[in-house]
Amino acid sequence: MKQLNGLDNLYLSLEHGNQHVHISGLDIYDPSSAPGGAVRFKGILSFLAARAARNPLLRRRLVEVPMGLDRPYWVEDAEIDLEYHVRHIALPHPSDWRQLCIQVARIHARPLDFSKPLWEAYVIEGLDNIPGLPKGSFALLTKVHHAAVEGEAGAELLKALHLLSPQGESDAASQPVIVADREPTAVELLARSVSGRTRRAIDGTRLAAKLSLQLLRQVTLSKPSPGGSRWRDMLPGAGARTRFARPLSPHRVVDAIDIPLDRIKAIRQRMPHITTKDICVAIVAGALLRYLGDHDELPQQPLHALVPAALRGGAGDVDSRLYLHTGLMVASMATDVGDPLARLQAIHDSANQQRARADALDAGAWQLLFDVLPTPVATRVMRLAAPMLANAMVSYVRGPEMPLYMAGARLVRHVPIAVPYDNLGLSVCAFGYDGTLTMGFVSCRSMLPDPAQLAQALRESFDEIEGAVRNSAAGAGSPAVAPVAALRRVA
């Protein structure tokens, strides 16, 4: 039995109204590598049952502390009702990519059942009208709550649910010993809550004093940027508001594009200091520049992205176990810069600047602060701060570089689907797998009624970056790009 930490509990508390805080992955498989060239639903159930026996995450469910006096606990069950968690559906006519995206968006919009382990999976058949897929392909859409999985852990879960070859495992390997938790009593939970709350109160006082001194030292020693101030530089607010800064409706839209990783690597070879994450943010920036410009909605101020990143704590990190961990940074998308190469460089510089500030501020201590803050306070801070600081979520996860298999079928495409939030209604996640970078995005239907247009804008944005890098390397300079100031805007 393990208690949720502060950040995991925060994800639970953010679950309200039409905001459901789970992540999804759409996996598409080619069954030709399976025995007999086909995979049956029962075969998928058997395969997932074996994986669930190995992966406690699939058997964990929440147990609430009486009267909500403390954070919930994860309890591992010996077995689960797999036929409840894994459903079997087929695409309706015309069974094309658009219909698949509509079906995925409908499922992603529904909340998980909090009385059971916080995941679901849907086997989707009938994909034969989607261009580029092998005949007989099927999909598996998996939903997992963000409290259970985040960031790089998503890639680890993907690997845990698959094999590295089409062949199955031996009988001995398929019979792991499962150690289940005993159901805790109300008295036990209440007793644990007393010691836990006391410990966090003491830690909270110590952390608040330490972070206050660090923040004051950082503001005092740092030099303000031209036209800025020390405090403004510490909290790089977006300033700009877009159509995505509204409460979510009950409906979602989903789409994705694929980019060969070789093309990404070619850009990095010519610009070695640029990271894949920088390129992903630049692709989204160029796409929003086009999309909002086409709708006469491009703000004067540059847009900002909320970017998950691995941050280091300082030398005096209060907990050495958090020396390297996942945090959130706010980086400029430089949408006020017309040249794509200059925009990419500005995005890289902004990300480096924010990373340096986060590291200097002992980022591990900041994360621990969420562990000691009362959940209502932390929730309020996140709901107010995120939409004030950024206009979209943009993340990148480096996935497996080798092919994976489920029940003998080869995984040919993984589409990541993240979480849109109230007033931060666009989330783009890029995932690298087996030579392909797939950028999946999710939004609210009322904010993004035309997802195919944004998908096309993402493709054009990458082509523009790639062309500019190629021309620059050839000595021809960047291609002609309309200055951002010349685009029609609304304040």
C-alpha cells in the first residue's frame, strides 16, 4: 500500500466538470507477424492478463481516507476484471482516419471509473479504409489516469505492455508471483493520516523558508531582460489570450501527424545545439501562427508553451532522490518572430533560460512544496496559474527505438493523446517510436472545430523549418517568410 504524493494527488483534484485528467495512447498494429497472421480478441485478453500480472500499475486502485482527512492510497489487488477494462468495438462506416479520430475523441472525453483501477483499453477493428495501414490492422486505445502515469513513465508503461519479438514468453515466465495488498481498515487509514499530516506540516515550514530565501536571492542577483523586470522574468506570463483560453465543453477532438525521425535528426545535425523538444515547440509555434492568423486571431504578444521537462535540484536539494525529476517550464513560442530559424533559436534560448532559473531555484524543493501544500491550495494555484502563464501544453517523450509486439502483432504507430485543461485547451504531445515522431493533439470541439486544419498547419510548419535549415546550410539564407507583423492580428 502506497500513498499518493502531492503531484499525483493534485492530478486527482484537478478532475472536475468536463476536465478529466487521464492520458491516452492509440496503438495501431499489423497482425501479419502474429501466428497465423491474425490476432483474436481472446488472444489480446490473454496477453494483457499476463502483462497485468507483471505490472502492478494495472492492478492498483484508490482507497480514500475517511472524511478526506488525508491523501488516498494505492492498493494492489491480486486480480482484476479484465473484461471490464478491455472493450471490443469496430469503426462505423466509412472507417477512415477521420472516423477513427472521432471515435478516439469520444472515448477520451469520458471519465474513468474511480472505483476500479484507473485504466481502460478499447480494441478497435475495421481500419481497412485508412491509407498506409497494412490490411487487417487493428488499434488499441489505452486510457490511464495522470495520477498513475506521467511523462517518461508513459514510455516505460508502453514497453511494459509489449514484447520485443512476436514470440510469446515461456510458461515459467508467464507465472509471476503476485503479492496483493490487504484492504486497509478505516482505523489504520486514520492513524496514518495523523503522522502524515504532522510530518508534512513540519516539512512545509522548512521548505517555505528555504524557497523564500532562494527566490529572493535569484531575483536580487539576476539581471532583467531588456524592457523587462526581474519579477516578470521569473514568471514569464503569456499575456496573450487565444480561443483555447475557455472552459472545456464535454466534447473533444483528436488528430495527429507523423514525421520521420531521420528528418528531425538532419535538422539537429545542422544545428547541434537544438534539441528535439525545441523543434517540437517550434513546430507547434509555427502551426499556431498559421492557424490563428488564418482565423484573424493572432495576438500581438508572443504565445507561450507549458513544457514538461526534467529539472535538476540544486546542490542543497532537500531530497537527493529528486535531484532529477519531471517539472513544468514556461517557454516562449516566439510567435512574434517571422523567420523560422530565428524563431527556433529564440525558443531554444527561452527554454535554456527557464531551465537555468528552475535549476537555480532548487527545483526539487519546489516539487516537494506540492507535497506539503494542502490539496485545495495547490489545486487553486494550478487552476489560476497555468492559463495565466501559457497558451498551450507541448511535450516530447522519447519512446522505444525498436519495434514492439502485442500478442504477436507488430506495433506500427503510437499516437500520444494528452490532457486539455480549462483555459488551457490545447495539448500537443510528440512521441518518438521506431523511426517516427508522431505528434498527437487534443482539444475541445468548441475551441477547435476544424482539427484537420491544425494538423495541416503542423505539417506545413515542420516543412518550413526543414526548408529554412536546408537553405541556410546551402548558404542561400532562409526562405522568404512573411513577417509576423504583416499578418492580420487581433489584440
